[in-house]
Amino acid sequence: MEDFLKSAQAAFPIIDGSEKVNGLQKEVDILWDKWGIPHIFAETMEDACLSMGYVHARHRMWQLELFRRLISGELSEIVGKGALKSDMHYRIIGLHRVARSCAKRLKNANSDVSRALLAYVGGVNQGIQKMTQNPPIEFKLLELPIEPWRLEDSLKIILLIDWGLSKWNYPLELLRDKLIEKLGVNKADKIMPLYSGVTFQNPTGSNSWAVSPKKSKLGSALLANDPHLPLSLPAIWFLAHINYPGFNSIGSTFPGLPMIVLGHNEKIAWGCTNVHADTIDLFRLEINPNNKNQYKYNGQWIDFGVIEEPIEIKEDDNLNEFKVLTTKFGPIVKFYELDDEIYEIVSDDSFALRWSSFETRLENTIKGFFLINNASNWDQFRDGLKWLTINPQNFIYADLEGNIGLHHGGKIPVRKYGDGAMVTPGIDDKYNWERMSSFEEMWNVFNPEEGFLCNANYNEEKAPEGILLAQDRSEPFRQIRIKNLLQSKEKISFEDFIAFQLDYYTEEAALLLPQMLKYLKKNEDIAKLTDLVEFLENWDYELTKQTIGGTLYKIWVEQTIKSILIPLIGEDILNQYMGSCPFELNRLFELFENDDEKLSDLLFRSFQNTLAFLEKKLSVDVNKWKWGSLHKLTLTHPFSLADPKARVLNIGPFKFGGDTNTLNNGYYDPLNDYQVIVGPSFRQIHEFTNWDKSVWMLPGGQSGLAFHKHYADLIKLYLKGDYIPMLYSRKAISKHLEGELKLIST
């Protein structure tokens, strides 16, 4: 273990002193605060981007390597056949092909975007050169050389993020297909609406809200945001501050990209939540019965395009000769993703996938974010949003003048046919998309009379101009809670914002539990369970890690859904979709057609199943049925999934509160031992009277280097609900300085 530790520590970069770096125009100062956050002070945009790339490489190189291999379908090359399904899936989707095409355009462009990205790529490669003798421990264990970072690798990162925020949709189309096949149209529609949308527990959520000066105790605007993304090790985000003449932004970055994604500059602050717009459609193809290499479109048989994608597999001398078939819509898909699991599509039909981001220019999105970073007011902020081509995000805005706003940014397909909820016929142009939405059609609001704005992924079905956002939408409960909290006080304080982000109240339970108890109490055998029912009756709907009533409620809902649906659709289908759960319990109750006795009996049986489950899983002692004893977070290093010895690199487990419908989010996988897999991946609260009083928090730590002091130093603060200051002025940074690194041009 000692040798292992020394080997890991050999990769730790210096943060004090000076280093020579090729490609710099002038000297760059990087001030490292005591939480491992770099504050980069450069003289030019190119030097700032190069330095950001250098820092990302030195602290997150393994993460960068993992991301580019995942996106390119090249994991099998380093981990073996266990990653083959993932590789085939991503080779089909073809994010790497889109990135490659964009990189070719950018290399020939003379634009700020191309210069920024090329400088960043150069910085990553300078960092890689510094690690030649002592790379991060993961590369040593795999005996894997670090290949140079390329422009297309950075573009892949945008696509990975974009895909992660978009991919939720087409599994729901496939689910409707399965339900129709198994139950017929009428019964399938009763379980999950076929011709209208469903609300479901989308794991990639977020919270955001802002108040204007008239609603704020400070007399200035306040803004809060916390994106709900996978809680990983290292963290998805890397916190940074980038300063050069005319540019001074601080916030969260994605390793692989040079710009601040969420944060503030000298005049404005911003955050975002996923609109959960439907940007993916599946098209059912008609295959030529006499030639399986053709499909019908507009009355003609058309040859599939064929892309050779050979996959190299570790310890296998033979390449996996893999072919991707393409159509006018997009690739023929064979897999879909749910809760980080990849499932094979089992169907006699062939489905082509069309995604809005196959057809947009990534460089425009990067330009948009740089414009946002430089904006001084609402109009300039909107000018940045106009360029975004990603899956639509709901951007929240506030500025020093006290203005607040919400605005969708991104592209949504406008359909000629259908609403995207079900698989679309792929035989004729009349079923295809018509166009992409324009910026003028995007939903927005500025300075509302109420003095506050909020969004937690729940949106109206359509934008004001009639553009369909999505039939299937996230559940509204977090948004209801935020609105209730903001309306509960005449004036809102900075401390209130912190309390709101840490809130565990579940509006879902407040709505659903009284109905469940009403039917349960109609059962004549309920007297035997009075003491346990009292835990539910006395529960305050706070889903803290200490709650017992909350545990009973969560497992009872799960057992009830299983009791209703397993006889109808089978355990395999239900298990795949149990995490996101697009099955509304109130709708399922309608299957009982007002037969209260039958529903009461089912709820009684499912309650008994709940008790049996908790006795087996936790204890026969009811006092040990605390939500945090079941619902836990482990920050997992990818190596530990393949080798139990590598669990030394994990952090946790930790008891965790909440669920997907609480503001303090804790989305979990019921099939994976209730492990928390998604939560607040980054928290920020902006204070406009003094930027140095703004706060933020990251789950885990800044560094991706195992055993580094900043590998997981923030996790205990995160779990306690603490924050660290978002240091902005040089004076404030100097008070919490850990090191000053000068990058010097060679």
C-alpha cells in the first residue's frame, strides 16, 4: 500500500513556484485557494485558455481519458470485453463522428472560438508532457500511455454532456412500443398515456430561482442554482476563475472545455436547468423483404449507409468487426440507456434515431457561452443564448441592476407529424421533421411582477409560439416547492436561499400519501399494523436521512407499483424503468375502476411487503428503518467496478437524504441497493452587493488525483450542507491562498 501511495503521489503537480510552458504569449499567474480552486490571471484570451487546459490536464487527466474513450467507443481497448456493449452503443450513436466533422471546420477557421479551443488543446498537451514520467496512478496500473489531446476530443465533451441531457426520451418511446405489444393499445394507454404525456422522474434535473430587489432583504437580486447530475469521482465539474483584460468570470467548468459554464462575471450571474425538451425521435423502418440492406422511403428502396467501426478489445488479438448502418434520419440503434445501464433493443423492427444535435454546429454553442461570459446586461446575455445549438436549457439570469430573467436556449425540432411520444413511421417525408426552432420562438420572461422566478425542469407542454417542448415531462414537485417557499415570505434573505437548497420536504408525498392511507384504513386487518401506520400519519414529509416515516412511504410506493404492474408487464420491463418510473400511481389507481375494496386489499398487501422488505434489508427493529440507512452515497472510482481492491479509491458510503422530488436531490437506483447516483453536482448562490460573499460547493473535491489533499476534501462539508466562499477579488483570494504558480513561456 505504501508503494501504491507513493506512486500516486508522484503525479501530484506543484501549485507554488513556477513552471515553463510552451505556447504562452506572456506570463500567467494561477492563485490556488485552500480548497484547490485555481484563479487564473492572464494577459490574453489564448493564454487563459491554454492555462485552463494545463490545469485540467494536471488534475483531471484520467477523467479526460475516460470521457474521450467512452464517447469514441474505445473502452474495450483498455478494460476488455466488459465494455463492448458500451463501445458498440457509442459507435452507433456516433458522437465521435460529429466531433470529427466539426474539428475539420474549426481547424480552417480564423475565429475567436477556434483560437480559444486550439489554445486550450495546446494547454492540455503541455500538461500531458509534464506527466510523461509520472502519470496519474490509473495510467500506471493500466500501463497506458497518455495520447495527445486533440481538438475533436474537446468537441466530444460537449456532445457527451448534450447526449446525457437528451438521451432520456427515446427509451420512453420504446417502452410505449413494448406496452402496446404486450397489452394492446387500450390497456397500454391506461398504464402509460400513449397520446398525451406522462410526468416521470428524470434523473438529470436541476433547481434554479432568483429574486429581484423588491423581494430581497438585501435590496439587491439573489440567484441560486444546483444542477442534478451523476455524483461521480472525480466530480463532473471543475471550479475555476478565469481573468484576462475584458474578461473576468468565475464558476463551474467541464474538464475538456475552456469556458465557464455556470457562474458570474463582474455584472451578471447565471445558472441553468434542463428544459427536458424532446430532441430525439425514433423512426420505424420498413425493410426490403428481398434485400435486408435497403429500407423504404418516399416509395423507393434506399440502400443503408455503412460505416466500418472495428473495435479493439484488450487481450483479444482479433478486432471486433462492427458495422453501423445509417439512414436519412440517423443511425440504426441497437441499444438504449437507463440509469447508467445499457440495454439491448429486443424487437423485430429496425429503428433509426434522429437527434437535433446531429445537425447543429458545436462551435456556435462555444461561441454562445463565451458571449454569455462577457455579457453585461440582459440583451447581451440573450445575444449569447441565440448561438446555442445544444439540447435546450432554461437559463436563469440576474444582474447588478436588479433585473432577473429566465430564457430557453438551444434547439428544438419542429415536427410535421406526431408529438414525439411514440415511435414515428419512417417510410415517408411527411413523417419527418420540418425544421429547428428559432430563437424568437423560445420561452422567456423578464422582470416578472411577482419579483421572483424559478424553474426545476417542469415546463409547459408548449412554448408561447406553439413549439412543442415535450409530451413527457419531469414531475412538478420540486418546482411547486420552490414556488411555495418563495411565496411564503415577503422578503427573502441569502440565508433563506441556503435553506431552500438544503430542503428535504417532498410535495409528492404530501399529495399522494393521504390518498394511500385513506384506502389502506378501509382494510379490516389494519388494526394489526396501527403502530406502523402511525409513523406515516405523524411524518412531516421531510425526507431526511433520519426519517422512518419517509422510509416506509418510499418503499410502500415502490411495492405498490410492483404489485400492480408485474402481473401486467412483467418484472424485466418494470425493473428497467423503475428508477425513472414513468408510471403515475394516481393513474394506476384508476385501473381499479372505483373498486375501493380491491384497491385497499392491494395497498394492504404492498404495505405488508414493505414491512417484510425492511425487516430483511435493515432490521426487525423499526427504529433502525431510517432513510439514510438504506439510501446511501458512495463516490465511486471507475476502477472499483472492475476490481474490489480498487475500492480504496472510493469515498463513502454516506447516509443521504432526499429523492428525485426534493430540492436537496437524491435520485437513486432501487435495483442497485438504493445507491444515490444523481444529486446536486454543484451548488452556487450569488450575492450581488459583494461578489466575494457568493458561495458554492462541490461534492467530493477539485482534484481527480487519488490521495491528493483535494481529492475528496469537500465531501464532508457538502454532506453537512456547508458552503465555501466564491472568492472573486484578488484581495479575498489572497486571504485564503494555498499557492501561487507562475506559468512562464519557454
